[in-house]
Amino acid sequence: MRKDWLGIALASLVLAACSSQEEPQNTAPPQPAYNGPVVEIPGVEPRYEPINPSTSQDYSVNGKSYRIVKNPANFSEVGLATSYGDEAKGNRTAIGETFDPDAMTAAHPTLPLPSYVRVTNLANGRQIVVRVNDRGPYTPGRIIDLSRAAADRLNISNNTRVRVDYINVAPDGTLSGPGTIGTTVAKQSYALPARPELGGGTVMMGGSTSAVSAPPAQDVRAVDNNTLQSSDNMGAPVHSNGFLGAPQPLASGVLEGSEPQPTVATPTPAPAAAAPVAASSAPASAGSYVVQVGALNDSARAHQLAASLGHRFGVQGFVEANGNVYRVQLGGFKTRTEAAALQQRLSNEAQMSSFITTSRNGM
């Protein structure tokens, strides 16, 4: 009998040791069944890529072991996000690619590489899809390291809680997994605009600051998270605890990165000798579609930019005020096709990012 009990005890110890090596449970609760609308969000469009074999082995860093997730089909987790940018520019990622702080990428300690995840800022509900191509972070409590571009789009700090949801891409391109519930990536035919630096009337572009005093040649960014209203929807409904005044939940509305129509008619350029178009506080026409080129916290500079661009492109330029944020908009078009034509000209002739929305003034 003693030998039998000894055998049972040894077997129990072996089973306990084996169970301790299992992958930890995901910290995020499973998402409930979702039957609502599918909302377009910005980010990288997921595509099938073979897993990199050199990054598929378990490893150790700073005395801590990390086990690669073998089956991430239902992987979700919640934790703090970090970001990295110019300090790592030009470095090699874990799969050998050159790190680009302006790309929508991320690092994760245990997910297969490369892979795609949807990241949600739990403070404001903003969502984005990024491509995971690197390893890290290795700080306790931090679950994902976002490129500067991705972090700016989500408006995160180093104390921001995020939810990471895996997106599985089958060889035929079919998408599945928790990162596909309620959202899809908006196809972009132009670069995603980043949020402005609302501090002293300047805007950030690619890590450098450009003054607004030269409107036609400058790079202008889109609205900051703090200016979002109920119609500035950036993702599927996300409930939060109200931190930073987040909407509960976000209502559907205009997508910041709406794709231009495939076929557009180029409007007739304004004559070279045309008089400058004065910036107003509302569009002169009865059209509902406008092209937004940026948001500033300086009223005078916003009106100067609206007037300059309006004169250059032969359209009405105006400013929509929201507290101390002034949105620079052009047009007042009756059709989205007309607005898309101006948007294409802004991209081709002025290298400016923009998006189509509807004006709240005079409509």
C-alpha cells in the first residue's frame, strides 16, 4: 500500500508540474455575442503571412521566461500599453524588418510573428488595427509596445489601459477571431492623418514641427481625441468607466478615414488671378459634404489657413469652432464625389492628408 500511495503522490506531482507550464489564461473577458453594425476603423488591412519560424520558440529575457502562444485564435488581453518611436528608428525588428515609427506596427512578447491585432484604448474607445512584427515590451504590466504612429492615433500615454484582440487571417484571406467582432479596417487610398499637437498653434508631422504661418506648404493633421463629438466615431461601441470623459458608448457617425469614390471628376481650378476667398465660420453653399484638413487651437491661424487653401483651390474655406479647437474645412459640396475630387487634389498638389465629413454649421 505504501508503494501504491507513493506512486499516486509522484503522479500528482508530475501532473501539477505539467499544469504549471500551461499558457496563462487571457486577462480579458470574452466578448459577448455582437449583433450590431460593423464599423470601419483605421489601421493596417490584415493579410495572410506565414509565421516566422525563428521567432516561434519560447525564450527568456532578464531571467523571465516567455511562452509563445501556439493557438491565438481566441486571444484577448487587457493591460497597459507603451510606445516607441525615434529612439528605435532604423533598428531591426525580431523578424528582421527595419523599424519605422510612422508605420502602424507593434511589439508583443508572445504572439506569433507577424500577426495582426485590434487595439482599443479603453479610456476613449478609439480603435486601430496594427501589424505585430517585433518582440516586447518586457516591463511587468505592459502588454504591447505600439509604434509612435499607432500610439498617436489611439492617443495613449504610458499609463493607458488597452485591450488587444487577435485577428486570425486564413490562407484564403478570410478573417476571424475576437479582433474582427463589430469592426472592419477602412481601406485607405491615402496616408492616415495623425492627431495635431494642440499646444502652441503648431502641428506635428513625422516627428518634426512645422509652423502654420505658411499654410499652402505645411502638413496639417486631423482632429485630436479631445475634440471628438458623438458624430466622430472611431470604432465599435466600447463601454468604459468614463475616464477622461469618454463617450458611453460612441455613437455611429462620420468616419475620419472614409475612402474616396473610385471615379471622381476633377473640378475646374480657380483662375490664377482670382481674388482670395475669405474664410468664414460656415460654408456659403447649401452642400453638406466638406473636406477637413486639420484642427488648430489658434482661431486667427485657422482662418488664415482656411482662406489660403480656399483661394488656392478655388473653393470656400471656413472654420468650425468647437471650444478652443478650430477645424479647418473646405467646400460645402452637394455630393461626396465633388468632395472626393478636392481631397485628391489636396493629396496630389499639396501633399496634405484630409478626410470627408459633413459640416455642422448652416446645414
